[in-house]
Amino acid sequence: MEKTKLLTISVIGLLLLNFATLGFLFLNGSKEHHPPHEGQKPREIIIDKLHFDANQQKEYDKIIQWHHGEIERLDGNIRQTKNELYAQLSKPEVNAKTKDSLIAVLNSYQKQIEQTHFKHFEDIKKLCHQDQIDDFNALTEELGRIFAPNKPPRPRHD
């Protein structure tokens, strides 16, 4: 009888503990840990964080248009160069010089993309008034997170 009572108390205790854990997870789980600006576009985040006025927003929109145009142009060049590179695979023998040359061109385009991104933020900094520079500096620490891809990592195709 003593063992049955101990087993019953243990089972009830474990059930209460499980329910308490589940309750804690559900109550606190509803407050998911989303980044503070989740769902906002980068433009909105930057305007919000830097407190841009109407004139700054107009100038910022011009900077965005230039940036998008440059990135689209470079992305198109990358796609075209990749097509040329992978077309080498259909040949009976891959020309090593052609392959290396095309890979070097791709590297150059990628470098240009990074330079374009950097110039974009230099231009944004130039828009800032003196009282916004501290906010800009704080923003630079978040750029990797703000502009990180929102999609899950793609599976590797080995």
C-alpha cells in the first residue's frame, strides 16, 4: 500500500510539473522573439531609425533608385556570365583559361556589388544631419541583421 501511495503522488507531481511547463511555454511563447522591425522594409527601418524628415526621405528615395538600378544591372551581368560559365560544361573539354576568366569576371561583379552597397550607405550618411550621426552609427551595427535574407538556408546539392 505504501508503494502505491508513493507512486500515485509521484505521477501526480510529474503531471503538475508537465502542465506548469506547458503553461509557461504557451504563455511566454505567444510573445515570440521577433526582431523589433520585423515585417518592415529596409527603407522604412532606415527612415524610422534615422528620423528622416520629408526632404531627406525624397533624397533617400533617389539614392534607393540609383542603388536598385546598379544592383539589377550587376545581377543581370552575373546571370549572363554564369550562363556562359556553365555553358562550358556542355563542351567536350572545358577550356581552363575561359573558365578561370569567367570566374574572375564573376568575382569582379561581386566586388562591384559590395562597393555599390557600401556607397549606398555612404550616401545615406551624407543625408544625415549632425544630430542623426549617432543614430546612423548605431544603425551600422545592425545592417547585417536588417539585410539578412529572410528565407531559410537552401539545401545543399552535392
